[in-house]
Amino acid sequence: MFNITRELQNCTGALRRRTIWHQTRHNREVTGQRMRSCLFSSESSIDLRPSGAMAMSPRAVFLLFHAAFLLPVFQSKTFEHSTANLSTLWTNHPLLLRPSVTYPDGSTVRPLLLHGARGPSFAFGFYCSAPCHAFFLSIYIVFTKGKSVITRIKNIPPSVVWSANRGRPVQENATLFFSPNGDLVLRDVDGNTVWSSNTSGLGATALTLLNSGNLVVLDSQKRNLWASFDHPTDSLLLGQTLREGQRLTSERTISIAPVYLALQEDGLRAFVDTNPPQLYIAEPAVGSEVKGNGISYLSFNNNSLDLIVLLEGTGRPNLSFPLTAAPPSHQFLRLNEDGLLKQFIWNNEWGFINHDVELLQDRCGYPNVCGPYGLCSPMHCSCPQAATADSAFFKPLNASNTNLGCTLMTPISCNSMESHQLLTLENISYFNYADKFAAAMQSTEVEICKQACLRNCSCKAAFFRSYKASLLGSCYLPSEIFSLTVIEYNPNGFKSTAFLKVQLPLKAPGPSSTRLESYMDASPSRRRKNWVMGLISGSILASISVFVIILIRMRRIKDEDKFDTIPGMPARFSFAEIKAATENFKQKIGKGGFGTVFEGTLRNGTKVAVKRLDGVGQGKKEFLAEVETIGAIHHINLVRLIGFCAEKSHRFLVLEYMPNGSLDKWIFGRTNDGALDWETRRKIIIDIAKGLSYLHEECQHRIAHLDIKPQNILLDENFHAKVADFGMSKLIDRDESQVMTRMRGTPGYLAPEWLTSVITEKVDVYSFGVLLMEIMCGRMNLEPAQPKEDVQLLILLQEKLRANLLSDLCDKRSTDMQLHEEEAVDMMRLAIWCLQSQSSKRPPMSKVVKVLEGSSPVETNIDYDLFGSDYLFASQDAAFFQPMASSLLIKST
């Protein structure tokens, strides 16, 4: 017994000698954590037998017995206080953070600070949503019986109102450290920094959770050095103000684009986060004259949400939205995925219940209220219908819940654009009308508008809006479609028609939208005649179809054997193997060009991304020929093709899995706590350049990607970048050095030569230049939420270049980027070289790599007047007049 007691004393003594802050009440938890580490070390003689039984030595039993009493000593006061001092360390583990509360839905909270007594209370700590796989450092509302007891009243899960590491969760045993120099740092279990308050060296003395739910880092004078209220996520708390440059962003999901609410100088704006963003709320209206030279902000008060625009001293709100009054921890506002702002009010019987904040009078004006392609009327949601029941082009995503939206029966294929038709829907409005500057064309005719959409594969619909009987109107050509509004009453005299792009089935020619209309307009005799002719034609087609089916079946086995023996092919998977790997397509992780991506695991345990190709419009032979070409491309900075499936009509690509997703999630919309540092950005840029250099100059086929943008750059677990979506294309003859064809691209990334349709791989160099600027500046090249003069990044680049103020463009959200302003400016000068309007003046990507590696300088004899309106607007408008294809394989002469 003496030896055991001595060992326990030695363990605690060693910990005390290593712990400089054990004297304070708030930091005894660190001693407790290290105590438990000592107790549960290998020296404790705990043996996990193969049978699963646990054998303990008497020494270990004694130590664990004492530990059970020591835990309350070191931990009981950790969570009942709202303040922590410098040098406090927390480790995310249920044994080290008490209490660790798990709710019936599977969510878990491990509070570090708590402010409140009985009832709903604010807590700050680790949070894990159900099913619990990873944790967020969050502020949430829990129910407490007293100062130190969190209770699961009515099994209501906690409500999260702020997160530090949104989009980058951490694992068990991650740590939060309030360092001696005043920085609050979150590190994952591997030691990598995930988030920081960036308050090092500013004189911080305390971390406090206020009764308002605001988490603050204070100095010795109790002044805020950092506050969570200044870095909102998707929620506002009572007393919180949304100021110019700040935004609320809804939770990001795979199935639907997020929305965000932003304060601009001229008012409140809400967008769907597409590229470019689509506006749906403008208060005051876009183009309105707003007087004043003060500030604009949105204030959450106890009975109203007040909008102040360019305050001149009156203090009166320009616009006020009524709210229900309640105590601070009993209410909050949240921006939902459907685009609605909701007020959540605590109810003792049901927990938090929500009410809509009526930012718009018409509920159908919100972008996701009926899901993609959903027709919103005041009472219900429905799918667009053709003129005849046998010509259905849309179906509900979920037949039992029409609010989730609709999907095309036949996905749109850019390889069979001759089968594209427009389905005409009269008296249909679109929320993006709120932005009069979003129209692709003004004062144009309806036929020109329709043809512009048909000639551009990225266009999913044409919306034409005119006044009364006028033949001229505004033309909107969105590349993503959200909820549509049925116009049941139209007092303002405007007419609006939607022309939805649909794909006619490849199995047989179907009626176009115009045929559907002419069918409905025909007389009864004409209809009978059409019916007889249709019957005869159908009989002939049926006979031909039977013959073709027999022929196909005779050749199927022979063809399958032939395709299986093609040398150099990647691994081939059956459709059954694909279903097994993805657990019947259980987890969707993305949706990109030509298809949907699912997470999967092969039989050997390899984690993969499985891309289902939708509407590729290819025969098996052409598909396999391209797979053979793509499979032969191997480079560390290109996403690797592991295998494929080409069984019957199924087309799948099995690709390398990239755990950190696409680059856009890391450079756009992040606060300073989640912004990438300089070295990570530089590494990503070099990786992209090397991948493109290989495609252009080193692999067997010279490949122009044609759609370089952040969404097509994927990041592995160590933030190494790889270029994706570079392969599904038609081969070009070997003797062609430039090609005149129909291209794909994204507005804002298109080179000026797109207007001529004569392209080389230098279009990728131009897009790389745009991407490089986005990485340096931490913003999209087109941001309507910015002040008018700052909407287009390249125009802003031109102005700063002329004023020799390029450093102003450096990402202000990252302290580390500010420390590397000189290197960032050098990177911008490389971007300018890549953005030359004449493709011959742009460097090859191999030269770009040398510049980035420091072995070659940036060209000095370059044209700095490269962003004139003729080139800039032409390159962006080209997307409205150039149909999309996929990557282009070009052969050197």
C-alpha cells in the first residue's frame, strides 16, 4: 500500500512540477488531465486481452479508485464559470472534460465555459452533431437546472449559434489553448492549427463568455480584443449588430447552395452563393438613391430587427421588421438554407420554436422555398409540367415532400446539344429579378434571349421579363435554377416567361416545347389526323426498334469481351461493385460538371470518390476510349483515376478521395479564424501550376482544361492541391495546334479569345491568373455583394495597379498574409503576366512553375493595360454565347 501511495504521490508531484498554472482554480483541470494521462499510461498495467476482458493489477485498481475521487476535485468547477485565464488548456475527451452530455438524438456537448442559471443558458465548448463523428468549437444554448448542472429537459438538443471552425471539424483529443501570449488556438489531434483568435501579443488577460452569448478576449482594462459577435456565422443574438462587410451564411449542405445575408453601404442584400451570386433580397431596392455619408448596419433588438442605411445622426431605422420580445438566451435569429431568416423563441413545452422574419412579403420570393425547379404558389409546391402528360420532363426529388424540389427526368448533356429544347412556362417569375444588373441582356427580343440560352450549355433557363405589350425586355440566363414563382396576380404590368432547358430522351425523338404548344393549339380534326399519323409512325418505329434490340443483344456479349481486353485500361468495376462501395450511393459529397460524386470504400479498404456521369451522351466505345486516355495520365497534382464502370447505361469514374474538398471552401467567405496562411496558399498555387504544366506540355496528349476555377481544385489531408475534372472530352487530331469549337467555362474566368472560339491551352493560363488573384485576395472575382466599384476583382486590380497600391488587395482576414504582403504583391504581378489579353504574351505554365520556384523572374515587358472594358466584359459575356463542352485534348504539330 505504501508503494502504491508513493507512486500516486510521484505522479501528482511530477505533474505539479511540469504545470506552471496549477495554483489557479480555472487551471486545475490541466493538472487533472495530466493526472489522468499518468494514471492511464502503460505503466498502470491495464491489459486488454483478446477476449475483450480487462485485467488490472492491484496498483491500477487503487490508482483508478483514487482517480474517481480526484476527477471531481479537478473538474467540478471547470464548466460553472464564464471566465478562463491565460495558459489554460482543454483537451477534447469525455474523461478530461466534464460534463460530457450526450442527447437522445446522438449530439454531444462538452462545455468549457457556461453563463447562466436556471433555464436556457449560453455555453462555450466542443459540440458534435448526430451522428457524432467530429467536433466543432461552438457557442450553444443548453438548459441548466442550476449553475453547474446541464439537464436534458424534454430531450431537446442544444442550439448552436456560433462556431469557430465551421467547415473544418476536429477529432477526439483536439486541444484548445489560451496561450500565455493571449492567443486562443484550436489544434486538431495531429497538432495542426485549425483556428485562432489572432490576439497574440495584444495584452490579453482573460477569455469570457458574457450573458449575451458573446465570447470575448479581454485585456487588463476589460476592453474587447476579439469578440464572436464580430465574426457571425449563420445566427444573430440579441444585441448583436451586423455591420458593413459582415455576413450571415447558412449551413452548407451537399444538395443545395448556401445563401448569405450581407450588409453593404447602400443597404441589406441577400444572395444565393453561386458563381456569380444570385440576389434575392435588396433593401432598399438595387439602384435606389440613398443619401447620407454615415454607416449602415442591421441591429437585433428585443422587439425588432432594424436596418440603418448611411446613418446621418437621426438614429431612426430606414426599415424595421417586428420580432417577439424575449430574454437574451431565450431567442436568436438564424439564416436557413431555404433563404428565410427565422426567429427562434424558447418555449417551455416544446423548446425552441421558429417564426419567419418577413424580409419579403411574398414567401415565394425566397430561392429555396420549393427547392430546385420547384414552382411556388401561395399554397403549395409543384414541378413544371409539359403540355401533355406523356411529355414529362421533371419529377419530384421526394414524392412525399414536394418542398424539396424537382429534378430533370433526363439530365442535360453538353455532348448532345442538338437534343436541347426549351419548355415554355407562362406567368412564371424568378427571384433574381431583384437585381436589375443581373440581366444578361437588356432591351432585347425574346427569341434572341432563348437562342442565347440554347447556345450556352451552362445556361439552364432563359427568363424574359417585359412591360405590358412591349416586344423588348430583360433576359436572365442563370446557370443554376432554384425555386420559381407562379404569378397569380400582377398589378405592376410586367410580363414574365420562363423557358426551362430540357433534354429530349436519346432513345427516341420527343416533342420540343414548340411542338407541345402547337399540339395544344391544334383543332380537333387536326388532332385526330395527328393521332392517325402518329399511330402509323409508331408502328414503323416499333418494328425498327425490335430489330435494333435483337441486333444489340446479339452483339452485347461480343462487345463486352472486346472492351474488357483493351490494354492500358484502369480497373474496371461492375455496377454491383459500385453500389457496394458506396453503400447504395449513401453519402453524396459533391456535385460538379456532368455528375454527382459519392463517397465510397473499395473492398481493400481504399477510400474513393465515385462520380456518376449524368447525361454524358456517349456510346460505350467512345467512353472507354476516353477512360483509356485519362487513365494513362498520372501526376501528383492531378486527381488520379482509379477505375471506371461502363455497364449498360451506367457510367462511373472511381477517383482518388480528397478529404479537404474543393479550394473555394477555404478561400471564400472565411473569417480571419479560418483563413489559410501564406505558406499554404503558396504551396497550393505551385501545385496547381505543376498540374497544369503537366497537362499542357508533358503528358502524351496536350490537354487544355478549359474550366480552371477554385471548385475544380481539390485538397488532400495535407492541403496539397490537385486539379480535377480535366478529362471527359473528345480527342482532337494530332496535327491540330489550336481548335475552333464550342467551349465550356465559368463567367469571370474566361480569356478574351473565347469570343473568336479559337483557343489554345493559353486559356488555362488566363484562368490560372484569375484564380491566383482570388487566392491572394480571399474573394471571388465577381462579388455583387461588394460596393459597385469593387464588384469585379480584375477592374479593382487595374485601379490598384495604376495607383501602385497592390498591397491593398491582400486578404485582410489573415494576419499571416499581412505579414507577407511583399511576397503577395509579387504573386499578383505574376497573375498580371498570366492575364495578358493577347494569348501569345502569356507565359507557358512551365515558365510559371519556374517563377514560383524562384528560378526565373517575372517578365517586365508586359502590358499593364489589360483589363479594358472591351476585353473584360467580352470575356465574361462569352459564357452567355458559347455552349459548354468538356476538357479539350490538343495535339502538338
